Amino acid sequence: MATTSSTASTSATAQIVSTLGAGSGINLSQLAEQLATAQFATRLDQLTAKTEKLTAQISSASNLKSLMTTLSSSIGTLIRTGDLAVTPSIANSSVATVSKGTATGSGSYSLEVTSLAGSQKLVTPAYTSSTSTVGAGTLTLRFGTVSGTGFTADTTQDAVDISIASGATLDDVASAINNAGTGVTAYVANGTSGAQLVLRGEEGATSGFVLEATETVGEEGLANLAWTPATDAGQLKATAKNAAFSIDGVAYTSNSNTVNDAAPGLNLKLTGTNTGSPTTIGFSDPADGISTAMTDLVEALNEVVSQLNSATDPASGDLANDSGARALRRSLIGLSGSTVMPNAVTGEPSTLGDIGLKLERDGTFTLDADKLAKALQDAPEAVGAMWTTGLYGVYSTIDKISRAASSTTGGDSLGASITRYTALQKTTGDKTDTLTEKQEDMRQRLVARFAAMDTNVSASQSTLTFLKAQIDAWNSSDS
């Protein structure tokens, strides 16, 4: 893209006047360039100025957008790697792993695990190899509770029929069971006894199962895979059972070792037993971390406000009339008073203003440390819940503002402004290129015309020289 100086038009005109007054010996190539430059200089200067302004606008809008993106990302990282929410911890980590539940917990719990949930494991009689044929027909899985030699069917679970085709091998049976999607999985183990089908059910006492066989006449053999506890010959390796545990002395059972919301604010994944030796589960105090985070948030917001004020200054700001910048300002002005925890119960903090964020008259932010301290003292769990990466809270609110600023759809966003300015910049660049090409075309046409003129002038001068020589010769002969 070609550019010219803002004085190109004036200087080019002055040189043309000087050249035209020089009489003979005109530099026609230079004259053509000066004439072409003078013709387009004003318009090119205007386009250059417009390009520079658009570049400044893109840079300023991109800077503000980047500040908001960085702020949102930093809060997310701080929450994920820091200690800002009320989270549980367990003294004996071999018994269970703990995580935050739906609610927010407080105080402490005692946990005693007497039994872990388990799944039924069954091994069939051995075959020569995994490719041995097993007969054909139908295998039926029935679910319920296995106890000793008895089986009690669970009427809430339907029996599942699995078709075994003619010529099926032990591998084929394993595939058919897995494809049935019953929760029972199977594979062929090639051990010292030979190839055996291993079946494993889901956790929980009612996830036990029996395996019945209906054989196709003439292709018998499938009954060898059938199993009930009454006919067990050492094939049952583990019985399905529930987990049994107590929290604060209250007994519970679960068909899974993963127990969500076992108590307010507490998810459990049971991993071991501690019969007779209860362990303690407590909750963290995030007060110091949240205080530091709030201080950092105020500083970061004020950096954004400072850059925004500079960019939107009526006299010198690159984004003085930008709708995206105005939208960002509106979002920041309403930040301290907007509800970030719509699910907060009455009396608990629900806005950033409730935990000390204060908007000053000049648009900057300050932190009311006393208000934050009181909120942390009166409702530490609720304040901690505001500093999570969930649907509500500080992060989601700042992230929403950041995403809105970065959006390229609609007109009231920095992202849309950047898209618009970039398109205008390209259009301006195309116009500049077009004018530059026209200027060069004009220069070349002038050079061609001046060359023809120079040829004619040269021929006239030769004729004049010849005539003058003849006249001088005639005058000399007369004398």
C-alpha cells in the first residue's frame, strides 16, 4: 500500500511551477511524476489518515478486550488452583476421597466405613480355547440378590435374553453379552485351566445375577455356561453387595461406592474400611484467600477502567464514540450491584457489593474491607460459594462480561467494533491501492506524452539550428 506525506500536494505544485519556468532542458520524467503526485496527493493523504485512525481504534479495542479476557481467565485459574471455596478434607485418605457436594458444608463429620460396595464376579467352566464352540440358543440374565445358595429376583429389573448363534465360540458369547448393554461385562481369560468366560456385574446387592440357558435342539452345549447359586461349583468368585457406612453415627447403605451429597456439602468415594476407627471430615476456611482475591479483583478492574477512560476520552480517545466501549462501561458500572448468586437464601450475600466491592463516583472501584470481613464472619460458606467456577458467582459474572465484550455478533461489543474497523481498514486499503495504481497510470501516460513532445521539440531545434547555420553562411558570403 503506497502512502504520501501531508505536504506532498503543496511541494509537488511548487516544483512544477519552478520547472515550467526553467525554459529549455526540462526534466520531463520528473515533471510527469510531480504532476501525477499532485493530482492524487490530497486524496491519498486523507486515506492514510483514515487508515492510521482505524489502526489506533483496532489496537485500543483489542487491548480492552484482552484485559477482560485475561481478568476472566485469571479468576478461573485462581479458583481452580487456589483455596477460595469451602471444600471438605478427610483425615484418613485411605477410607474415602471427598469433594464438594451440591450444598455448602461447614463444621465437621465423622465417617466410619464397614463395607465397600462390590460387584458379582463369575467364572464359567473351562474350554480348550476361546474359539471352542459352545452350542446355540439363548442365554438369559436375571438380576437380584444372591445370598448363599439362594437367589431373590429384583422385580424392578427386567430379564435380558441374549441370542447365541449356531457355531458360536466362547469369544462370540463374550461379545454378545457385552453388546447386550445390561451392565454385565464379559471377557475370555486364558488361564492354566484353559479358556474361561469371566462375567462381572455392577456394584450393589441387587445387581447380582443368574445365567440361564435355553438350548437349540441338535446344537446342545450352552447349558454348560448356565449358573445359579444352588448349582455353584466354585464358579462364584465375588458376591454383589452394598456399601455400608455411618456419618455422625447414622447408618447408611449405598449400591455404589460413589455417594453424592452424603451430607450437606459432601460427596464421598469410598475406598476402604475403618470399622471401629471413625475418621474426621472437615471444611476449609477460605477467608484469607477470598480477601486477597477481592483486593486483586479491585486492582484489575481499576486497570480496565483506566484504559477505558483513556480510550473513550472525548478529546483524545480512539474509542470516544464506540458502542462496544460504551457497553463495557455500562457492564462495569452495574457490576457491584448486579446479582451474582440468584440462588442465595435470604440474608446471604448475593452481589459483589455485599462482599465489599464499591463503585466510586469517578467509575473506579474500592474495597470495603469491613463489609467483606463481616460477610466472611456471618456467612463464610455463602461467600465461598461465590468463588467457584459454577453457573453463578464472581467468575461466571466476569466471564459473562468478557464474553459479551469479545462477541462479534451485534453492534454493542468490542469484538464487533474490531470486526467493523478491520473491514473499514481493508476497504480504505483497497481504495489507497486503487488510487496509487491510477497515479502510476497517469505518470506513465504523461511520460509517454512528454516523450513525444520532446521528440518534436528536438526535431524543431535541429531545423532551427540548420536554418541558422544557412543564414550565417549567406551573411558571410555577402560580406
